[in-house]
Amino acid sequence: MTALPEAYLNRMKELLKADYDAYVRSLSEERAFGLRVNSRKICPEAFCKISPFSLDRVPWTETGFYYDPEEKPAKHPYYYAGLYYLQEPSAMTSAELLPVSEGDTVLDLCAAPGGKSTALAEKLHGTGLLVSNDISASRCKALLKNLELFGTENAVVTAEDPKRLAEKFPECFDKILLDAPCSGEGMFRKDPSVVKSYLEHGNEFYESLQRSIIGSAVRLLKPGGLLLYSTCTFSPGENEAALLYALSLDERIEIADFAEVWPEFDRGFTDLPGMECEDLKKAVRLFPHHVRGEGHFVALLKKKGETSVRAVPEPVSLAEIPGFSALKPEVREFLSRIRKRFCGGVFSARGEYLSLSVSSSLDFSGLRVLRNGLLLGEQKSGRFEPSEALAMALSFEDFDNVISFPADAPEVIKYLKGETVTVPDGTGCKDGYVIIAADRFPLGFAKAKGNVLKNKYLPGWRYQ
């Protein structure tokens, strides 16, 4: 791999002491590849039964698995069906260790490209609110796609400076995940190009940036709320020192312990100059010579106080949501064919686009919002065209016109490439919009006429 900076190696030698040689040896070992199963579409046990890949469980998460990169899971139709997210195994710890409950109002503050947001959405089970934010509007496009691919219907995707959010929503979030921008020391083996960025900026640049974001996160957190702070670096200045900075901002902030810590994990350092604080032991560190994964740091902060527990509304059909009767007849006709039940929402139109926006007391006006809730489709003159996001939010049983092919059938790849698909007689497919599925897992819409399925798969999502 790329030669590492001498100053960095000297610091790691001081931190790790007797473990240093084992750490250096680990850098020459092959990195691990991981995928995280989307439990809202299939449980991990069921996925293992149908998986065409050789899988080994990641011990610190029920939905995570190691895979052989030669098997190329990003090329499989199951990936396009949103059954899993490709994620570095150590990076799975952040969302795993944040205890999210149904009905929570949750913020992923630096969310792109979406791995942690999709995991938080799984924990909410379509309830509450997930605000997925990234300051970069271009990076938010990938974030939005991944949330839609996972079938998320209760997320608001924003592209804002955290300071702006803190001004708008002080003490409004039950749970916050801050996977902070960092120097990336823990990723040197996975991506040697990170070394170049490290040499350009150094640790101090990121320490300053992190403190700015931490200040906003503390302001955004409700009394009684939990803030998970994580990085993929080893630097104490970006990790333990960042926690001490958070404690200095608000006397109500304290370092909380995790409900469970895996034996492979190390604890935060408590004996470094200026960081002699026993509570820092509650943080966890992942080192590549102790875990099958890259370097990571994770800690949980709590704001003292009481928070109210919200009742989760009973799921209802789209026809039972207020405003349904005011929709155009062709829209009502199409949406009446959907059997899925939603935990509330509000119909909202933006030009031709119709969404089921999230019911929330938070006012997002004046913010850069890429998506609020689930995009249902486009209202054209006299017709309604359903969205790819809607197809991904549905199961096989949720729509009245579905055709499923085996995942290895040539029709599946043809569909994913945007080509017209023909089907044999007797498939039971009716004319009009139909969901195309692989092994009964929806991929998207087509428009059927006779035996011909006109492709409606999004060009930007197509199989490459």
C-alpha cells in the first residue's frame, strides 16, 4: 500500500505501544468487504437462504455480512431490489449502536452517501421522522437514491449547513447521528488515496470542522436525547478530545455507555495528556488488528432531561389519509390499487410531482429540501405516472398487477438496462402499469400492453 507519513506512524506507536507491530502487519492484509441486509424487505435469515454469495456474519450487527468481492453483489438484481447496502463492516457500528425507537424524530447530520441513514430508517419501520442531511447538494443525490432504493417513506432529505439546522430546530431531535468529517486514518488500508487528503489537510483542519458541527448537534438534541458521534480516524484530537469539547458546551451533556460492547472492540483512551477522564472509557475504538474491518471510533452522548414518548399511529391506507378525495380522479384510481398501509402522511404537490410528505411539527420552509417523504409520481394531463421510489416502497403483495421473474432470468437484466421486455401468454399480467419483480422483490414499474412491457425504469438507476 501507499507509504504512510512518518509522523502518523510515530503517533500510532505511542498510542498502541505493544500493539503497534500487530497494527502495522494488519495494513498489509486483505481488507474486508461487507453488505448489510435491508431488514424491512427481508430478514437476514431468509436472505441467507436465497443469497447467491458466500456470507459470513459480521459479529457486531445482526444484519451485516462479509462477502467475497469476486462475487460482485453490486451486479446482482437483489442489489437493485434494495435487499442490501454495500458497507464497510466497521462502518456498520454507528447506526447499530444508536438506540432508535419507533416514532423517534431522528437526524443524520452528515448523511451522504446514505449507509447510516438507510440503517436508521430500518429501525424506525416507517414511523416517526428521519431527517437525512448533508451540506453538499450533489452528495445528497446519492443519499436520496439509496434511501429510495431501500424503500424509505418517512425521510426528509436536506442539503444544509448544520448551523442553519440548529437555528431552525433547536432541541427538536430525539436521536442524532453525527458521523463527522475526519482525517480518515482508519481508511488508509481500504482507500490509499485518503493518505493524499490527509497530507493536504492534517488533523487540525478536521478538529476545527468537527467542533463546529458538534456545537450544532448539541443544540439540535432534545433533553433526554442521544447523540452518537463517530469517525473513521484514530486521532485522539478528533475523537476523545471532541467528546470533551462537547461536554464543555452544555452542562447537561454526558458520555453514556452502550448497552452492549463486543469483545473485539477497544475502549477510548483515558490517559492521554489533557484527556484524563474516566468516562472516555465508555467510547469504543475499532482497530484493524483486532477486528475484521477498518478503523473506527464511536461514542454516545446524552443530554440530561426528560423527553416525552410519542404514540405511534396505526397504519392506514392511502385512501384513508386526509386529502385523498381532493386528488385528481386518475390519481385516486391508481393509488386505490396500492394495498400498503402507511403511518400517516400528507399529500403534497410540487409542480407535477405528488408526494406523501411526512407528518411532522417541524417546518422545513426556507431550507434546501431535496425530498420530503415518498415521491408517489407525476400528475400529467389526464394520467398519473408512478415513481421508482413508490415501486421500491412496495412489497410484492402491495400492488394489484405484478409480474415476477427468477432473479437469473434474462428478462430481469433486460428490464434493469431499460430495454423493452416481452412476456409469454398466461402470465396473468393486466394492461396498464405493472411492477416488475425478481424473485417477488419489486424492481420498478413498466407499462404493459398485451405481451409487451414498456420500460419505465429510471435511466440513472440502470444496470451498467
